[in-house]
Amino acid sequence: MFERLREAPGGAAPPLASAASDLEDPDLQLALFCCYELHYQGFDDVDDRWEWEPSLLRARAMLERAFEEALARAVPWPEPVGPRDVRRVLKELAAADDGPSVSAFMRREATLEQFREFVVHRSIYHLKEADPHTWAIPRLRGGPKAALVEIQADEYGGGRRERMHAELFRGTMRHLGLDDSYGAYLGRVPPITLAISNAMSLFGLHRRLRGAALGHLAALEMTSSQPNRRYAIGLRRLGGDAAATRFYDEHVQADAVHEQIAVHDMCGGFAAAHPEQTGVLLWGAACALTLERLWAGHVMSRWERGRTSLAGDSLASSSM
Ligand SMILES: [Fe+2]
Ligand SMILES: [Fe+2]
């Protein structure tokens, strides 16, 4: 696929298989991630016209089918509920989240090297923070649209570059001696880390899944404030200064507010206007929680065995 993408667009599609895959299939997740990336920042040595090249879109559709089927196997479709019950069920889903707590570990025990690994994983999403859910904006109208815009405006720093969450995250990366350029660690993360971003892109780029995009964002916001408080404490324990922890500090407050907007105005409003969409909305939330749990399981099980959670060797150690 990479060889083909370096050539001029057109002709035969890159050879992409669609064999039944699980969520941690490395070829599926990396190929899909790269197809989606053409809609974001693209690649320096790939012609931008590949973004809408029909042969590649056909190949991507096969990957998406495999990914969506794997998601459906891993994440049972929540029982359909009435629109008025969506807010309650979202809260129940978030409260029932019982995966290994990476944030508790980061707060008390993580080494500097483990914190750096954690940040490398998160860089795949945080350096494009908010972009995948932004796709949903033109697919909405009225109150839910205004609510999503309100959240996204905050994520993008309210018009101030230095307050953009992606920029704050770059500050954290630099403090940890990591490369803060976009995509620097794409080849260093395991498939489950890519699957987290791929799910957001899948939901954001398909109108039929716009409810899932909203549920997904709500689940992120609902499970963000307290973990970010713990990440900030953990990074301060490891010597992080105010600039290093600002990304996490910012999310403690911001996401407590975003949670309310996301659950009530965005998801509640969307469910009221589209009662037939409550199932897909809750499924999107459940997908976010399940992928995060699988990711946490991967990271913690590697660390418990004294191994790196990244693909390949551990990061070369460098001091703060
Ligand atoms: Fe954010
Ligand atoms: Fe947020």
C-alpha cells in the first residue's frame, strides 16, 4: 500500500485484504489509519488526489467493513432505549467502566519512561485532538449542532493557537523529550492504539454513524476529568512543570463542563430529535469505553511483565 501511494493516483487499488480480522490486527489498523489520514493532514510524499481516488475508497470500504464487524463482535449493541433514557444509560455505561486504571497507575507508580510511552500512545489522537468528531458538525442541525460546536471550539482553543489542546499536548511532549511533530510515532504504537483513532474517524466520516460519533465523544468527555487530574499529579511527581502538565490540568475543568454539554444538550437533544438513533448513539459510547479498556489492558499487561507497551523496542531513554 505504501509503495502504491507514492505513485500517481489512479489505476489498480492498493492490494488490501478484508479477511475476517480482530481489533488488534496490525495490517488492518495501520492500512485503515493511513487511508483516513488522507482526509486529515495527509503524507508529505503522497499525492493529495489519493484522498478521493475511487479505487482506494473501494479498498478502504473493505477495511472499514472488516473493522466495523470486529467492533460489532467486541461491543454488544446496547438495548435500545427511549430518547429520554439516553442520558441515564450513558451515565450507567460510563460508571460501569471497570477496566484497569491506567490513570491510577500513572498517578502513583509510573516511571518517567512509562509516562513517556503513555504520551507516545496518546499522541496519535491528541495531535489531531477534536478533528475526528468535527466531521459530525455538518451532519447535525439545531441544538445538538450548537452543543458540539461549543465543545469543539474549546478543544481548538477558542481561536487562540496557544490554547488549542493539540498545542498544549505538544508542550507535554517537548517537556518529555519526545518528538512533537505530527505522526512522528505512527510506526511505534500497537494496533489497539490505532483502533482508538480509527473508530473516531469511522464514526465521523459516515453520516449513518453520526449518532455513534456523538455517543463516542460523550463517553470520552464523561471519563476524562478525573483521569486527567491523576495524569497531572503523576507528571508533577515525575518533575513536570506547569507547561508540561497544562494539557492535563486544562482537561480537569474543561471536560467536567464538556461532559454536561455532551450528555444533555448534544446527546439528549439528538436522541429527542432522532429517537431511532439511540441504539447507534449508545453503541458509539460503548465502543469508546471498550477500546479504551482493551488499550489499558494491553499497556498494563506489558508493563506488569517489565516490557514496553510500544511496538518494537522501548524508547531510547532521555532525561527531562
Ligand atoms: Fe481536549
Ligand atoms: Fe473535552
